[in-house]
Amino acid sequence: GHEQLLKMMEERMMDVEQKLRLVKRLLQDKVNQLKEQLSKNTKADAMVKDLYVENAQLLKALEMTEQRQKTAEKKNYLLEEKIANLNKIVKNLASPAFSS
């Protein structure tokens, strides 16, 4: 019975070792998977930061463009007023010439 018990213990030990090797392999696979995911996340994080900076630059450019447009619209309005005033002056100058 003693040898039988020893043989059973040996078989159980081999079974446990086999299960441990399997668990170790599964854990290593999981570690590799997590390392790969970390690498992808790091790249994605860098891309998000780049996009954030680019977005800020685009917003600044948009603000400057809008400011230029407002300035151009103001100048355009003033020019239209000057043209209207010049037309009135020309009309006033021309009407005495026609009446004489």
C-alpha cells in the first residue's frame, strides 16, 4: 500500500505540474496580449495628443480668419458708404449742369 500511495502521489504531482505549465503558458499569452494592448494604447494616446495640438492650431487659424473677414466686411461697408456719398455728390454736381 505504501508504494501504491507513493505512485498516486507521483501521478498527482505530475498532473499538478502539467496544470501549472498550462496556467503559466496562459498567463504568458495574457501578458503578451496586454503588452500589445499597451503599445496600441500608447500610440493612440500620442495620436490624440497630436490631434489636440492640431485642433488648437486650427482653431487659432479660424479665429484669425474670422477676424480678417470682419475687418474686410467693415472696410467693404465703409467703401460702399463712400461710393454712395460720391454718387450723391456727382448727382448734385451734374444736376445744375443739366438745368442750365
